[in-house]
Amino acid sequence: MMLPTHALGGMALAMPVAFVAPEFTGIALVAGLLDGIVPDLNLYVGHRKSLHYPVYYSALTLPALTLAGLLPSVPTIFTAFFLIGAAVHSVADIFGGGLVLRPWEATSNRAVYDHYWAQWIAPRRWIRYDGSPSDLLVSITLAVPLLIALNGVLRQIVIVTLAVASVYTVVRRLLPTLAATLVREVLTPRHPDHLLTYVPARYRESGY
């Protein structure tokens, strides 16, 4: 799934705090937003491996929630909802497409790396690829209750995130060709070969 969907999902998971401990709603929502972003910070290299931990994040959520319930504070609430969102983020990517530039072609059997079993988990493809119309529909569904419940800066963040999701959906299928063209026409002629080794192979291989 695309990053905006994860960010909106993390915020939606934090919304119940508004009814249980409204004084911590803001920090819970910020944690939810960040856990939708942080696991994807390695998008360029090591994506869905070095920052995705479907087993470990999930295992830590219960003790973190327990601690937040017993000793509610900014650090414990933030940690609990960051871990919950990161766990859901890591698991949700399993239900998307494979880890390739064109996941709609269903050529990859790698969705998320499972560090516990030291192996890749195969994609389920319930959402065919990140930025697909169905992915955008998930983003919209998650955004609606947030837009109703929130106001101020947090509501503006939801609006901007939804706008980014919409634009990304429109251009998603063009991005692989654009990336390959950039590498072939701009980077390759102007940079020495030893620097190009830092460009992931998927951007340099023919057919992308």
C-alpha cells in the first residue's frame, strides 16, 4: 500500500484515544501518522526489509498498550500507538503487490521480509499495487472519519495526505518508465560507473 494509506491508517487506529483519554489524542494521532511514514523511509534501498518487522512490532504492541494503560503519559501513549501502527503497516503490505517497480505485473514473490523466520513473505495482492484505485479507496475510507472528527492542523494534514494519495494514484503507473528514463538518459551519461552501482538494479535493468 502507498505511504498515504499507511499514514491515514495509523491515525485512524489512534482515534479511540479521543474517547478514552482525550488529553492524549494529539500525541496518539502524531504517533499514528509517523508510524505510517517511518517504515517506508528506506524506500530507495532495503524497502520492506530493514524497517518492516511484522512479527516483532506485533509482539511488542500488547506490552506497550498494557504499559500505556497502567501508566498513561506522553511517552507511553506515543510508543504504544507507534508500535501498533508500525505493526499494522508491516502486516498490511503483505496484502498488497510484490516488491518491484511494476507490481501490477505480479512478477515478484516478495512482499515483506520476516526477520523472525529469515524469509520473505509472499504478496497476497488483495490490493494489486501501491497507488492502485483500490488503494486510494482505502485511503478515502480511512480519511472520512478523521475529517469528521478532527479540526485544525491535524485535519489539514489529513486533507493534504489524501491529496497526495490522489495525485500518486494518477501518476503511479507512469513512475517506473520515468525512473528508468531518468537513470538511462540523465544519470548514466553524466556519472562514472562506480557511482551508478549505488543505483538499485531495478532502476538500471532493461524492461523497467
